[in-house]
Amino acid sequence: MKKILAATALTLAFTVGAFAQTNANNTRTELDAYASEPGVWDMMMDSEGVDVDDATWTANWDGATPEQQAALKDACTKAQEAEAKFSDSVDARCKTALGN
């Protein structure tokens, strides 16, 4: 019985991880549609849709040109208006970028 429970728990762990990665990829693809130029979301997430850590986000935002920041703000606004699905982290970073 313990072996069955352990195998079930392990299977669930792998399934949740795979689902999270699939969801991240879908989010990145969806959000790219709101960007006026390629790479706008690179400040917040990698090419696979995984959110960057807070230090990387801060460095990316601080190092961005005013035009890059404006493009991200525009993309965030469009995505929010369309009620796009994105992670809590990206949502919070959009709010920060927009001053909300």
C-alpha cells in the first residue's frame, strides 16, 4: 500500500510540473500577441515562458530604454484589457510598470 501511495504522489508531482510548464508556454505565446515588437516580454520571462526572478526583472527594467519600457507598458495594458491569462508574478510586474 505504501508503494502505491508513493508512486501516486510521484506521478502527481510530475504531472503538476508538466502542467505548469505547459501553462507557462501558453502564457508566453498568448502575451506575445499583445507586444508591438519581439522581445517585449523578455524583461519578465524567458523564451520558454518561465518568469525570471525578481533581481533579474529589476535589472532588466532598470536597464531598459524608455522606448522598451513604453513597449512593455503598452503590452501590459493591452493584455489587461483583453483579460489575458498570466502568472501572478507577471501580473504584479505589469502593475509595477504601469504604476498601479
